[in-house]
Amino acid sequence: MFLYSLLDSLFISFPVSDVLVLIPTYNEIENIERVLARVYELPKAFHVLVIDDGSPDGTADKVRELMASDYEGKLFLEERAGKLGLGTAYIHGFKWAMNKGYDYVIEMDADLSHPPEKLPELYHACAQEGFDVSVGSRYVEGGGVKNWPKDRILLSKYASIYVRMVTWMPIKDTTAGFVCYSKEVLNAIDLEKIRFVGYAFQIEMKFAAWQLGYRIKEVPIVFVDREFGQSKMSMKIFREALLGVISLRWSGFFNSYAK
């Protein structure tokens, strides 16, 4: 009897999916149920961890409701006290995923700008094709953006070109936030060395993986601007990215992100 009980407890402690999707939220009550429904409609079994930064609109309450009904055992919630930054939310999620034994971790926005239907392709690039990181890219053949004004498209494209010129990374969509990491990459990177918390966080994580020699593939996606809620982008976040890449390239000559 004791042996059966022990085996049962061990079985429960391991995930039934090998991949975890991280979705940071702040005031995404209008989007969270919609994005989760599309994730769980996919034939591949994905687990989702929502990392909520104290949303006053009840986002976390809605997630708890869904955890207890439709998505029990495959939807999880971590709540933090206030807005602590996108980068710290993802790092919190990376550590949570590694502690739970997931093999792959995917970053994704809550506002449906990242198409959930592309999750299996990002996963396949790492799990089946042997890449260490896969990036949902707007700027490779087959990718693009929808419902963006022309000035924002130009700003985004030139930002990625600027980042490539400064860092030398062979990635066309350097600022993309729809990314799959293998556990080998996340275990190899010293996450305490990741400095940026806003827009530049995505650049720095790719730079760290590239600096350590990991293989990166870009998967084409069509990025769709949000329909509901407010964007979290600000000029402060953009300035962090603009100035941050210079320090990334400079520090990269002397320092490593390895543990």
C-alpha cells in the first residue's frame, strides 16, 4: 500500500505535458479567457502558467475560476504584488517551469497578438528539429503584422535592424516576444545576470542564448495588434531597448551569461 501511495505521489508531481506556456498579465480580463480557449483547442497538450502582477480588473480571479472548472490540472497561476516588469515576470516563470520539470517553455502575450495556433510550430522546432530556441518572427518570409499603422511598422523594423547591427545577432526579429526555449538553454543562462525588465528583456535573452552558442530558428508569424485592453508599451521601455543594446554588445566582449 505504501509503495502504491509513493508511486502515485511521484506521478502527480510530474507534468503530463513537456511544455509550459508563460503568459504575463496586467489588466487582461478582456483577453485572458479568449487566449486560453485557443491554446487548449490545440491538439498538442500545452500547460499554461499565468503570471499576474496584481491586476485590479480581476484577471487573476478569472484565471482561478477557469482553473477550478475547465482547465483543472493544466492551468496555473502565480500572483505578484504590483507591476514588477515583464522581464521579472518571465524569469519568475522560467524558474517555476524548471522546478516543475518542463522540457520547453514558451513566452506569449495575453492579448492575442501572438497567434496561439503557432505554438505547435514553435514547439516542433525545438522538440523535433533540434533547435534550442525558436522565435515567432514577423520579419522572415511568411511573417508580417496586421492592424498596425505604417509608422509603427517602420519603427519596429528599423529597431530590429539597429539591434542586429549593434549586437551582430543573426536574428531578423530581435525584439519578438513569442519565443520557445529548451530547458538546456534556461538552465545554462544565469538568469540573475539578465538586467532588463522591459522591451529590452527580449533582446537580452536572445543575445544570451546566441552568445552561449545555442541554435536559434525563426518561425514566421503574423502579429495582430490587440483588439481589447491597453498596450503596455511606453517611451521609457523603448528608450531602455535603444540604449540597452549598446551595453549588451559592449559587455558581451568581456562577460558571459553562463552560470
